[in-house]
Amino acid sequence: MVNLSVDLILEEILPKLPAKSLIRFKCVSKIFKTQISSPNFINHHLRHSYSSVNNRLVVVNCGGGFLSFDLDSPQIPPSPLLLPNDFIPFPRKCIVASCDGLLIIKGTNYYTNLARLVVVNPFTGFYRNILPNSYLNYGFGYDPHTDDYKFLEIDTVHVRIYSLMNNSSNFIPNSVIENFTGHGKFAIVVNRHLCHWLYWCHLQTKHRIVCFDLCAENWTQDVPLPNYNGNASGLEPGSSRNTKYDVSNLTGFEGCLCVLTQNMSCDGNFDVWIMKDYGVAESWVKLFSVPDELSVPLCYSTRSTSEVLVWKMKDRNKGQLIWYNVRDRKSKKVEIHNVHGIRSLYNAYVFKGSLVTLPGANCIDT
């Protein structure tokens, strides 16, 4: 029998385990609890989760609540997502932002029925309330310069920057985006501090990927779009074709910015592009095609890069998870172990669980 040293277990083995398991291991001993709770270990675990393809979690919104399950261990039954008892999430489109295993969820207060946002780590059970304003677009990320998580609310006039560390807000003019509603989507975060939105600029008749830097607290240069079909800049001179629908979605895929563009070969497919080298226009690579603009790729399967987890919209904002084979273009429904009767889901999100703590957080009663 091999004897493992305590140092080897603490430094090499524990950081590779899922956050859910580490929470339980705090009960093993005082040494484990101290190690797992330390800021150095939390950061080490977070860095490892970003560099690993394992421990991926899928959160599905069933309308009446959330379930999370391990994508790489489908035999393990899903578990309910921890949320405050007095919080009622909206039935759909309620996860508005995510970073480092923290989720920002929109809903109402059970007692007052007033709008409410919570930022929660569903594995540690800690959460913070955020008072929302009448904004449609959100962003969330981490500022390494100040060791602070920041939340954004954006309208056509202002950008509200809320600091979780200082529990304070700062407003700056929205000097970049004209008539920005951003399709009501949350930002795609790259490098933890760069928030991106895709929108159609009417004045310039083209799509733009705009970026807000949480460290500098200002807008940066636009991120270039891929040269899809030889036309990434909008309408060609003299062309009557409306390119507004050429780009259907901005998302994250395998840690990179990802866009879906219409394939002009008349087969109805949408091409999936990722930006391998952030900010470099020439680094856009077309990976594969999906059946239509309502098929949003989430991640590769660990079994094969020809199999992709896809969120497939159906009707009334509902949809389902499917495994889509990009080679033979066949799909099959994702089976969720021990979950019966769910024909459709409102949304699905892939993220990594973490042990990240929140300053001034409350603990969810369990």
C-alpha cells in the first residue's frame, strides 16, 4: 500500500478535485479545513480549474429552480442549486452573468416581490445582494489590480460599475454604444476582466463586438469580427443584402470568444468561429457548423472533439441539451440521470465550480 504524505495530498491532489468534493473534505480534519479555506489554496484551485477540461458543471433552469450536474460524470444524480430562501429566480433568462464559479441571478424578493439580483457561489453557499436598476445589459468579472469583483449595468446613457469589495457604485457615460440593447444578453468574459457584447450598429450598418475593461473602467477598442464570407464590415458598396442577420450570436467556447455566422452556401447552417489569440483578427478559426442560429455550442465532449454539447432552442424560449456530432451532423438528447418528466429547459450554462469567497457575504441556510 502506498503511503502518501500530507503535503502531497494538500498541494498536489486536493487542488485537482471538484469544489463540491472539497467542501465535504473540510470535515475530514482541521488541517484539511484550514488548507481548503486558505486564499492561496482557493487561487491554486481556481487556476487549475481553468487549465483543466475536467470538473465541468452544467446548470439547467427548469423554470421552477435549478439543477446542476457533472458533465463528465453523468452517472451522478444532479443536485439543486443553493439559493437564498427568500429569493425567487425569474423563470427564464435569469442567470445574467458568471465569473470564477460565481453566478449573478435575477429574480424577486419572496416577501416584497421587488426586483433583486444575487451573486452566489452555489457550492460554498455564500451570496451577496445587489440592488438592480432599470438596466437591460449586464457584465461581471474580476479586477486583479484591486482584487475585486465588479458588476456592470449598462443602458444607452450610463455604465454603472458596482464594486463588491467596497459596496459602492461608480457611474460613467456610455460614450461608445448607440441605441444599445445588446439583445438583453449578459457579457462574455475573457481573461476574467474583459466584458464583451455583440450588437448591430445602425449608424454604421455592421455588427460590433464592444469591450469594457473592468480594470481601467472604460471602453476599449472593438474586437474585430472574423472575415466570414469575405464580408466582416457590413454592407458591401452597392449591395442590397442586409447583413444584420449574418452574425447570430456571441458566446464563449473552450475559453475563447465565439461567434456564429450564417453560411452562405444556402444549406441553412451557421458556422462556429473562435478567436484563438485574443484581439488578433487573423486568429479567428472556423471550427465546425451547427444546424441553425438557435443551436448554441457550449463545449466539446471529453470523449471526442467531433461531439459538441449544444443548447438547442425550440419554442417560447425553451429548449433542450443535445450532443451534436459535427462530422455526421446527427444529434441525440442529453440524458440527465435520475431526472424524469423534464421535456424542455429554459436555459443551460456550463461553468467550473470554485471556492471563491465574497466580501461581506451571507450564508445560505440549508
